Amino acid sequence: MTKKILSLLAASAIAITTLQAQPGQMQKPQQAQMQKKKRAKGVKSVFLIQRGLPHYSMLVKKMWNDETLALTPEQKRKLEAIRNETMRQIGEIAPEVAQLRKKIVRGTKNGLGAETLYADVDRLATLKAKATKIQLDCIEKTRAVLTPAQIAYIDSRMKQHRKKRQRPKNLPVPVQ
């Protein structure tokens, strides 16, 4: 019980620190470390669509002072407000999503019948749909603040990043 409370306090402190930080200020080693911790803990996405949607808010945060992107002070103010509101809304949903997911998994492992879990599955689906709608709104609002040239630049950077992450198709698959 004490470990859970300490873990929750640590996670809350990290979340608050991240929300309070100015966009673009978190260094890459810190980001990598947070991602590693999330993967180690098995943190799951609150969104229905986990891959494919452009995360403009996150990308803009990483490129905050990029000279080619050239965000104006007014754009920065608007983008920061959009991101903060989105993060607040997702932050309200995320704990219940995690709790329901764990409850469903635990119930399944403990032999509960499927019908017993249906209400929790329906609630989980509703929350994930709500989170995805918030994400779509964030994308739309962010795009409305950016110029077409800025959007094209961000899209090209995303494409470059995806290419770097993809393994060449002609390499053999490692045998384990």
C-alpha cells in the first residue's frame, strides 16, 4: 500500500513538473527516461487510436524554438493554452482508464465471467472515445493556430522521424 502511494506521488510530481515546464524545455534524456519508465510499468494509452494521428502539440513543444518553424509569441501563447487544456482534460480521464483496464484484466485472470465485466468494458470504451475526441480537438485547434507552411514543415519532420525509426525491409529478421 505504501509503495502504491509513493508511486502515485512520484507520478503526480512528474506530471505536475511536466505541465508547469515551458514547452520545449524538457531535455531529450529526461524524455527518454520517462518513456522508458512508462514502458517498464506497462502504461497504456488512453486513446482509441494509438498510432497514426499527428501529435502536433507534442511535436510543436519539441520544436518550440526551431528557427525554421518560427513560432510567433502570439502563436506560442495560443499553443501553450491549447496544450495545457488538453493535458488537463486527459489527466482527468487517465486515472479511471487505468483503473478500469486493471479491473478488467484482474477480473479476467480471476475467472470472472465475461458478462460481469461488460459494464466496465463499456465505460472504458466511452472514456477512450472521449479522450480520442479531445485529442482530435487538440489537433484541429493546433492546426488552426499554425500557418500552412508551418504545418507542412512539421509534417515533413514527422515523415523524416518515421523513416529513421523504420527498419530497412531488406534486412533479415533476427532469430531468437
